[in-house]
Amino acid sequence: MELLGQYSGSLTQNYYQQLLALLNAAISSGDLGGGSSFDNASVLALEAQAQSFASLPTGTSGSRVTDDSFNYPISLLQARLSALEAEANSFTTVSGRLLDILSNETVLLDEILAGDALNQWAASIPQLLGAWAYGWDFSIGQGLKSASLTNVDPANLVVYNQELPTLSVLNCTSGTLSTGLGAPQVVRTFPIKNASWSYYTTGIPQELYAPDMTWTQLDLLETLPRVAFSASPSAQVIFPTGGLSISGILSFTGQVPGGALPTYVRVLFYPRRNQMNANVSNGVALQLSSYSIDPNSVVVLSTTGSQLYSQATDFNTDAVGTMTPIDIGVDVPVVVYFSEYWPAYQCSMDQANWSDIVMLDVNRPYRDDETQFAPVNIQDGLFPLTDETGTPTGLYFQPLVLLTKQYTVLVTTPATGAYGPSVVLELDIEQPSFMNSINLSPYAAFPVTLQSVVVEGLTSNVQSTVFSGSFLMEGAVQITFPRQIVNKVYLTMVQESYTIEEYQQVAPDALQRSVMNNLQSSLPFAMRGATPAVPVFYYGYQYEIGFEDMVASDSMPSLPGVFVQGPLIIQGRPDVMRVDAQTSGTVSMYLCYVAYNAAGVTVDENLQGLPITPSTSIVFPFSSLLDRTTVASVGLSMRFVLRSQDAFVSKYYIQATLT
């Protein structure tokens, strides 16, 4: 239903029509109002009951059960089932039309993407200023095929009427992809006898196969995305700016299954009270803390508590954490109370909301003014990274040196190059024979990356890897390899993208149980009830892989292949022209034209074609005896002759200045 969008059902209307027929029959037989009057209340009650199965009317009963106690609920149930059938038929019709629209829009989307790629390629070609231009990309089809010019090869004047296919070919030998107008082929096909998937999953798999093995689909509903993360977190300094490194200052460790969200860690200095017992002497500085202190917060007492020393009179302090006695005495035992700025940290996911402050002290992790002492999971001197609510992420860190600066660090667990499930599709050929290609077309929402192709001969110990690499399968493709006897083909691929899905599993007899329970409430006697079906919900990350049009083939070239596209009408007289093309293999190109005067009469033509060298500007090749001023319009046609097995014409672009 998500695919088809908002569907407007007619179930209520069908209910109403069926119940109206029952109502008319009841009125005719005198069941309502004793046959003397029309009972509006009964009509309204029936209309209300038509909305669902939840409220079937109860049968009539007195001193004995009448036949209406059975007939009326069953008739009403039959009416509603008829309405459901009509609704299902209506949905089938509407969904078919919507799927046709969706298919056409998908094709249109492919054409838009191909057109955009053509425009980008054409923009990279030297342009003739103010010229008429036309381009075509054969990946979306043959385009305008000439109906008047024959498929003649100008080199020998022989007509070749073989149909040229438009396809995508992955050449396993060279590892290259060719898309567009290909050379004609004589093809023998071999159906797939059996297909099977091999995979590893921690979730719920589902395999689907066509009865004739022309398509198959694999769905993997994983509990977590299949992404592998590096063992060591990565830390990037955000503040202070200037490209500083925290190497040797802060150490981050930990590994989280499924990865961890990027976490910001802010190191700051927070005041806390401390004390020190020491013997002091006048003029000898005492280091109170390795960190900064608040000089105004220092209090010095004798150990007996009988003497309170005054700042600036008995001692001096500074912000770097020292206290120097002035008039206390020599080797006097004292207790010093002070506030020091101890390093602490906070964590956040968005740098807007931060977790509570945690002191970087294993023995005193809570600040002095803390009122809610949430547990801090310190492990072996490592402090946990959390989100803004204090929930641990599974990563830890610790200072390696005495901290002197405030830092804001972005900590991530970068993904490795391996992500998504790797699966193997095994295709068992119905008839082992010499062949050189496998054809298939992906239809799932996201494309897969083909990593290897292995073909097996008559026995399982005769296998050869014909392709190893990385190829994104975005559309129908013909995978070609050296011709050999093939019994099975193994395609190893990885699906990198997923969708988040939630499914509800309902028992097959859920509707039957619901109907029986509702029918029980309408009967005047007890019958065995049915236990209601309890749905089961599944939630996860779904990887979907599907292929259709699967077939093995043995393709032999039938050369040469000739194709003529046109005519392209140019209003005006071409002067200088240039043809650019993207081809592979051996391809010959010829320009055919018919020139007309203002009355539409042919004044010059060349239907066989003049050879064209791509990427070269030439004067339009009118006949030497033609008075060019009489030309009012020209119909151009491009003749392509594909002379090698690997020949392809992907796209071409024509420019012509007009005078």
C-alpha cells in the first residue's frame, strides 16, 4: 500500500448496497415493524453494523429458537463477504493501473538520468559557437530509426538487416562495462534449473524463487546494520582551533557492536575543595596543587585548630597553586584548605545539550555541588563516554599527561571498507554446455556490488574465477566470459544499503478466528470459541537483493552490424559541422543527408553516406556543383557500421553552424 499511495476503497458502499437488499427483502416479508410500518431505528442500526464485523445483530429468540436466529446472521455474513470480494477485485484493478504508471515513471527516470549524463558529456566537448546541436545516448534505446534508408555497408554495398541490440555488457576478461548499441549476435539460451542463496545473517532471512527460476529474491532483516567498525576510535580536536593533536594527551579506547554515534567530549576545569596537612616554614613555598587554585579561597589553620593564620599577613598565595608562609614560624604543622580547578569532562551528541560534569579523578568523580549521584562506570582508570543523558556509549578515555588546556574533541568509530552482507547466488544451468555469458536484471530498491564471478565445469573441482573486482549492478547486464563448458555459475555480491522495516506477522487463520468469535455473540446459544490470533511484530534493517530475467546464453557475433538513425531535420543551410562519438571496438560512421529547397524539392542527397572522423570539424559535404544558396533545410541521418565483436556505440553529438 505504501507503493501505491493513498487507495480509496469502496468497501463501505458495497456493505451498504448488500445490506439494503437484505433490508428490502425483510420489509417485503413483514419482518420489520410487524409488516405494518417501516422501522427507521432498525434501518439506522443496520447501517451502523455495516461498517465492520464487530457488531453482528443478535438473532431473535423467545421460548424456543427460531430459524431467523441462524439464517439472518449467516445472510448478513454472506453479504459482507461479497462486499469484501468486490473490494478485493476493485483493488486488483486499481493496483494494476498504478503499477503500470509506476513502471512508466521508472523508465522515464532512467531516460532523465541518461539525458543528464549526455548533457554533461556534451558540455566537455569543444563547442561551435551558435551551432545547431543534437545528441543521443543509446543506453535508453535506439531512438529514431530511419525508415527510408537501408542498412547497407558503404564499404561493400551489402545490406545487413540483423537487428542491433541495446544492452550493457560486463566483459569479465577486461573488467570493462560497455553500454549502448552493440554488435548483432546469434544467441542460444539455457534456462536456469535451480537457484540458491548462500549467506550469513544474525536476523531473519527470506528467500523467494520463481517456479521457472527466471527470478529470485533474498531479504535479510538484520537486528543491526551490517557495518564493520575499526577497533580504535578516532579523535579529532575541535577546540582549540589550529589543527592541534591530542596524541599523547588523551587516549580513547573501546569497540561498540554496530558502531557508536559521533560523540563530543569537552574537557574543562571545575573548582572543588581540597586540603593538605604539611609542616611549613617562613619563606619556603608549599605547592598545594598541580592545577590552578583560587588564591582567595586558601585557609590555613594550625593542626590543633587553635591558630587561624591571615592571608597577606601570615602567608601569601598565587593562582599557580603555591602558598608561601610569611610569619607562621619554622617547621609548623598546619592544615591548608583551598579550592583547586580540577579537570573534568562532559559529553554531547550535538554540542547543544551536555551531560553532567564528571571530575577526572577516579577517587572523587563527583563535583562538590552534586546532588544526584548517578553511577559513573569507571573501569581500570578509564572514564566512560556517554550521550547527553549520561548513557554510556561503550567507549572510554583517560588523560595521559597533566592537562593544562581545555579541549573539545569529536570521537568517532570509523567504518571499515567492509559493510553490508556478502551473499553468493548459485545458478545451476539446466543443460551444461559451451556458453559465454549470463544475463540478469536487478529489480530491488538498491543496487548491489558484484565482487566475483566463478564458473564451474562438469564437475565441482573444475572451477575458474572469471571476474574479480567491484562492479555496481544498476540495470540489466550481460556478463560475458571466455567460452567454456558451464554447469554452474557463482555470483558473489554485497548489498551496501538498507531500509528500516517493521513487519506484523498474522496467523493464517486470524480472520477465521475473528469471524467465529463475532458470530458467537450473535447466537442465542453457546458454541466453542476460538482463541484470538496474537500478531507478532518484527523490526530491523532490511537488505534486499533481487534479480529477474535470469538466463545463461552462448552468444556468437554476426558481423557486421548496420544501423541508421534519422532523419534529423535542420532548418537552414549547414556550413561547418562536427560529430563526436563515444564508441569502443571497431566502428565506422557515415553521414547521410537529403537537402531541400524552400519548396521542399530535393536539390542534393547522399543516401549511401560519407565517412566521418569523430572529433573533427569539416565543411558540410554538399556536392561541388550545388548552389548552396538554394538549400533551405537538410535531413541528416547517421549510419553506424559495427565491425568487431566488442564494438559499441554509446552516444554521439552533432553540431552544425547555419548560414
